[in-house]
Amino acid sequence: YGGADGEGISAPGAFEDRVAEADLLVHTGDDPGRDILEGSADVAFIGGFSAALAALGKNADVIVLDTTDPQKPKPRSVGEAVSRVVRARAVNPRFIAGQMRHGPRGASEFAETVDRLVGFAETTHAISGSLIEVVHDAYLGDPVVRAFILRENPSAAKVIAERFLSARRRGLWHPLRNSIDDDLAALIAEAQALGVAA
């Protein structure tokens, strides 16, 4: 990664070659106060690596290693790690109620969760459509939560609807209800009627 005297040298294709050789990516998480759907770094790193491999016609196992207890590390697949967070936090009624006490910021947290979830689905293809469905039903399928998001943060409502539509269009989610696309388009229109840019 450097030439004589520490100067960089051109090495076209070297990075691609290194990525293509990978059989496994291990991503550790050691902070018990943060999960894989919080912050954009995890989806950028894991998803970016997975997408880079796919672009090179390769694939590798991706393990999320929970090291919050260094004496007992727990390896999980990306799908398992994300599913665990969705079921324990993202769709937990106590989490949802807590976010609703935070007004616009709470609605933004919902949008960030949806964005990360769909981001993992798009880049790793390790997220089941049923997991996306569970989050949709908790945030937009519940009329009280849907109304909260739209009222408190119309921009977040639009982002949520757009990300779910993206998952639909990419074939990552096949909802059981035929009206989902119309419902999501209606939410986007409602957000725009409240002043959110198209």
C-alpha cells in the first residue's frame, strides 16, 4: 500500500483482487448500548462489502460477532443479527411507545430503522421479506403509529414510504396485501401535501 519513502503507488485492480479473495467477513459489535440498525456505519461496511463482492461475481459468509461479553462472543449471520434487533427493539411496543414520546425525533428514529433494514436487504440479500413486513406493519400498518409519524415528521413518513416502495420494486418484499403500493403512494402524497419536497 505504498512505495518507496511511503509514497502511494498506482495499483489498478489490486483492491478488487483482495476483495474477491475473501471467503468471510467478521464484523464485531462490542457496544451493548447500540445495535446493528443504529447508525449508518454497519450497513455501509457490511452492505458495501457484500455489494462489492456481488459486483465481482463472488460471495462470502458475513458474520456479525457480538463481543459485548468478550468471554462469550456470539457469532450470528447478518440475517440473524438484524432479525434479532427487529424483534427485540424495532417492533417492540415499548420501543415504539417510547419513540412516540419524542415527537419528531422519534419519527426520525423509525425512518432510520427502516432505511437501515432496507439497506441491508438491498446489499446483502440476507433479510427476509417477512422481516420487512413486520416492520411495515408495526410502523405503517398501525393507524396510530402511522398518524404519529405523518403528524410529527412528514419528511420521515415520506422516507419510510419510499424505502418500503424501494424494497417492493427490487423484489425484496412481497407483502400479503395487494393495496400496499397504493397505501405507500398515498402516504407520500400526504407528506408532500404537508410541505415535504417531492
